[in-house]
Amino acid sequence: MSKVLTPRRLEILKVVRDHRPESIRALAGLVDRDVKNVADDLALLASLGLVEVEVKDCSARRKAPRVDYETLALEVHL
């Protein structure tokens, strides 16, 4: 799990929740990272259901990430 929820990905989740950026580019600026790397991390987080990506215009070029929870709990049954 530590390879999935890295410190940088957890930072993305917190920043998205707290600042609600209007685009992936804006999020990349907030976390001071390259846009492509942030987009890749968001795609992974979205595939896991940890973040939603909202299309902000009809061309689907501008996408706003959304996190609508305060706590993330992980339960593993072995």
C-alpha cells in the first residue's frame, strides 16, 4: 500500500480537498510538481476511487479533481 499511497499522492489528496483547484495544471502549481506527473498520479488515484475528476468544459481539456471526504481508512482482511 505504501507504493500506492505515497507521501506525494497523499499530498495531492489533501491539497485537492482543501483548495479545490479548477484544473490539473492549477493543482500541479499548488504542489509544485510537473503537470504530467500530477496527471499520472491523479489517474491512479481516480482508478482506485480516491479522487473524482470533473470535466469543466465541453472539450474535456480542463478537468478539476475533487475529493469529498475528510478521512481515509484502510481495512485489510487476511
